[in-house]
Amino acid sequence: MSTTRIHRLPNGLRIVTEHMPGLKSASCGLWVGAGGRHEREPENGIAHFLEHMAFKGTARRSALRIAEEIEDVGGYINAYTSREMTAYYARCLSADVPRALDVISDIVLNPVFNPEDIETERHVILQEIGQANDTPDDIVFDWLHEVSYPGQPFGRTILGPEARVAGFGDGDLRGFVGRHYGPDRMILSAAGGVDHDAIVAQAEAVFGALSPVGAVPAGPARFKGGERREIKDLEQAHFALNIEAPGYRDPLVHTAQIWSTALGGGMSSRLFQKIREERGLCYSIYAQSAAYDDTGHVTIYAGTSGDEIADLTELTVAELRRAAEDMSEAEVARAKAQLTAGMMMGLESPSSRAERNARLLSVWDRVPDLDEAVARIQAVDLAGVRDWGRAALSGNVALAVYGPVDAAPGVEAIRAGLSS
């Protein structure tokens, strides 16, 4: 049986470990409460830039040495930036956890920001932005997020605009680190074949003398809705719709997840059966629920032809409206099973456990066990799902369409159709 333990250093650093019996490997990392929503407008993209620069070298290690120290023992190291966090993590054998933590703490606490490396990585990130802009089913989600949260830090792209990224320098990076990268904004999480006491001792030695930076209020996240339409000669018309949904702290978050899963969470879902299987209007259509600290949304995505996007939109709106009235007990039970099984199967790896524990600790300042999470899912009933669906369809929505989308209905027509 796995065991989760939490320890807090006097300076605010939180340490969470989960020992998973029988595992010879582990995942460990630092989750920093500094993501896209914490950037000032002139800094948009700097959290992601900083994540890249962490791997370019420290006072003790070159960029090559950072990679070699982990890969010499068969492990791997990586990082990602989200709207609420930046994570630096590694997977390795249990005996090599001290090495992995030493490398991770070094790149997070001691990056050198060499000017030549800044220029090199700037070019890499600009290439990354260009690649995203050339990928329709990537860029349409950035646009959808922007029109869901217009004029807010939360709505900006994580990569940032090219003009901003082109101007970042050493002072910008150090300024962001100084405001956000304190021990009180960090969570050290490890899972697998790990020794809690040894990890705490190492964390105390590395982080114990650091001073906290204090709370840094995140920018607001208020779902408002809107529309972005970009007409371009593409093979596919890309349709993405957001419906306002609860954040992590809202008791209705699981209700929204069940509703979206029943709608478009698999091959048996309503949208897949009606629009792909019965009508053949698309290859891919799905619905998924996203929850953040203080907001959330259900996203529906499909790709179709320009000639058929009007029909696809009309059928999608009709199915959403119908589901709010006649969602069945069987559909809700199936969605619950999908969510429960997906969560349980997804947590069979130490990497998933470490990430889950860090995320839950950041939200609740504790780690609810799996039984509690399953119980919350199972407590949702059909009446609650229908009620939530009706309320959601009368709220704010956002739309992004890209490609041959001249015939696509606008967001006001969709709002009227959902609420009628």
C-alpha cells in the first residue's frame, strides 16, 4: 500500500512524497507556483522562456552535463510551463533520486543566463512559436482561450508573442525569478521507490536557508466569452467551443467532468455517435473538462470540411441542448466509470503520482486520497448532471473557428441555440 507524507520547511517549502511498494524507480521534481497567469503584460512568455533557460547551464554544470548526469544512469529530465505552474522533473531508478534532486535544484536555483545562451534559446522558442502557429489544431486552442478570458493574464498564450520573446534579456529573467522563485512558492514532490526522510534531509540542506518571496497575486481569471474567426484556405475547418465550468475548488467540478465525458469523452459518447458515426461529418470530435484554481471550462472540438461546418455546429448545439434534458442514468454511470478508471489507471506510474500530489497540495494544502476522489465522483447523480447542463448552456460561451469557416455560425447564434 502506498504511503503519502507531507513536510513543510520553516521558509514555506512543501515536500510531499508517496512511497509505492515494489517499485525500483521514482519520479521527483519541483513544481513552482509561477506560470503564465503570473506574468505582467510586458512579460508574456517569460515563464516559458525561463523554463528553457534553466537547462542551459549553472555555475556547477554545463547544459551538456545537466543532461549527462541524468542520462548516465538511464533516467530522463524534462520540464513544462502551464498557466498556473512551471514544473521541473526527472524519472530515474530509486538509488539515483539524490542525484536527480541535486540536478533539479541546481537548474532551478542557480541558472547562469549566459547572454549567448539566451540568444540561442530565444531562436529555439521563436521556432516553437512558428511551429505552433503553423499547426491549426494547436493555434485554435490558444485563440479559444484568449476569447474565453479576454484582456486578462489568464487568457494570454503561454509561449508569448514573438515581439515580446524577441526582447527578453537577462534582467527580465532575473526579475521574474526574484519575484516568484522562492521556497514558499515551491513544492518538491516525489513518488515511487522513495525515502521520505532522506528527501526531507536533502531538501533542508539545499533549500533551508532560502528566504520566502511572499505571496504574489495571480492575474484574474473570469470567463467572459467571445469569438475569433480566421478564414484560411485549409483542408479542414477547425471548430472549438468553450462553455464556462467550475474551477478545482467548486463542489460542482466533478459534475462538469461527468457531463463533458458523457457528451464527448469516448466512442460511446453522444457527440461521437451522432456526428461522426451517424452523420460522418468529421473524423475527430470530443469534449473535455479543464479546471484551474478559480475557473474552468468544457471544451468541444471538431474538424470538418468547410461545406459541412454549419451542419456540424447545428448538430453539436442541438445535442448539447438535448443532453441537458434527457441525459440517462446509463450515460452518467458510464461517464463515472470512465473518469474513475482513467484516474486509477493514470496513477499507476510514479510520474503521474508525483504530479497529482503536487497539484493537489497546491490547491488544497493537503493530498486527498484516491478513495475520497472516487467517492466525490460517485456522489454525482443524474439530476445534478442535468441541472448543471441546463445552467451551463445559459451561461457564457466562447468560439474559435479556423480554416474555410465562412459558413460557420457565430457565437451569438450558438448562444441563442444553446439557451432556447
